[in-house]
Amino acid sequence: MPELPEVETVRRVLEKKVLGQTLLSYSLGTPTFYRRPDERFLRSLQGLRVLEISRRGKYLVFNFQSNRSLILHLGMSGRIHFAEDAPQIRAKFHFSKTVVCFQDVRRFGRVMESLPALGPEPLSDDFNADYLASVFKNKKAAVKSVLMDQRAVAGLGNIYATEALYRAQIRPRRKSCRVTFEEIQRIALSAKEVLREAVSCGGTTLPDESYLDPLDRAGSFQNQLKVYGKRICPLGHSVLRTQKMIAGRRAYYCPLCQK
């Protein structure tokens, strides 16, 4: 699933390609997404110019004139690109100079009018050890599960939560309420470091090429992954272990490095 670095990379491409253009029309694929977009809402955007393209967590936000917004969520397998003849396109947005295509094999993507409740951006000043300590307090849930909860932190998913916890030397199944403040400081710092590095690399493209940016370019952060999808600890300390079903995702960790 595309996480913050991948969505931010897509946003930057769209900003260069679409900013300032007017939405002329739209079309929906057959079948379209499992949650069909509200066409009355989409029709109301026609004729409006894009003033800004932003990102909130894993969501792309097209901000139009008249204080209107179009929100895209890539779901598990969504891609944004400009090739109109590609298969499995669930929605097209025809701008004055560009057609933005939303391709989605599994159809779990969303086209929305408003954002759900989201926690702070992990690259913002609002995400810090004090905030994270307040979130972890009295919670018995696994620390990785809390980090992946978009209501707690917007944009972190399986890959980057796994990598951040490895750098912070914390096991993913530790109870959040049992993490010390010093450890929380490490988690907050590691999350920011991992995300910044991944953004600079254009995101992570795994062997199945599940993610490419709108210009069909792969990310390169997969070359810097330490534990996600790996077998041996990069420090040579141990064979990595996996834990299934932490927030529905497999968790990789080193039993010696992470406590």
C-alpha cells in the first residue's frame, strides 16, 4: 500500500503537471471503485481551476477555486498516471492540458469530498516525543499497531513503521504503555529519518513493482531497507523473525537488536 513517501512523490509530479489547470470533465470506469464516487460532487468541480495540490497522510488533495477539494486515496494498489489507454482505469479527470488517470487493480481506492479524522503529519513539528507519549499512555496495543493507526499518525504504514522500529531498537509487539519516554524519543526521531530518506528516494518499489510514480519511475528506497522483507539482520546479529497480524500486517524484527 502506498504510504507517505510514495504519495508525496506522486503529489510532486502532479503539482508540476496539473497545477493551475481547469477540470473540464471526468469519466468513471466500468467497473469503477467498490465505493462509487459521488457524481453530483464531481460535476460540481467541473469548470474550477486547481489552486494547490497537497497531501494529508496517505491522501492526495486537489484544492480548487471556491474552497472545494477533490481527495484521492490510492488504497492497496492504486496508481496515478497519464496513460489513458492503460487497463483497469477506474476514473479519469480531464483537465485543460492533462488527463489524470486513477488505475486500481483491486478497486479499493477512493475518490472523496472530505478527509477522515487523521493524526498529525509525522514530518511536522506536531509529531514529537511528547505527543507520542500521550498517544501511547495507557494503551496495551502493540506499538507498531498504534503507529499505523492513521488517527494517531497520518501516513505511516507497514514498511516505514517496521523500519522506524528497527532503528529505534523496539520490538513491534511491545505494549505501547510499556515503552519508556527515552524509547519514544527514539521512535519519533527514527520515523522522521526513515520518511525523509524515503521521500528523497522517491518511495519504495518492491519486486512486484506495485508502486511506480505517475511518470512510471520506480522508487529506490527498497535498496536501503534494513529489515522489511529481509532474512538476516543487517548488523549480522541474528536471523530476522516475523510476527503475523499486527494491525493486519506482517512484522519483521531482529530478536537481538530490538527489545
